[in-house]
Amino acid sequence: MKHACHFPTCNTEVEPKLWGCKKHWFKLPNLLRTRIWATYKEGQEITKTPSPAYLLVAKQVEKWCLENPDT
């Protein structure tokens, strides 16, 4: 089952293991992309049990997205 890109206002559907669509993924700073992959555990999108570290990074990414809506 697909889900919407996590970038605010984007409804592009992506595969469950992906954070977002290609357009918005590459708008994120490299450091945030690296942190997302570093904390991602294979299968977390199936078990719905992301680690606390992943959730922390997800919050940082969300904050960045809200502060940079036109990036």
C-alpha cells in the first residue's frame, strides 16, 4: 500500500519505505536525507514500529519542511 509524500501539501503517492516523492526528497538537505536512511530499519513501514531515533529525525525533517515550504 502506498502513502502520500511527507512534504506538507504534497499528495504524490510513494512506496511505503520511501519518505517522499523524488522531487521533495532531493529538496531536503543532504544531512537530513542521510539521517533518515541512517535511522531507517528495513520493514518498519510494515511493522509500524519505527525507532525513537527515526521518529526524532522525522520531526527534524518536518520542522525543516515547514520552515522551507518553497525550497
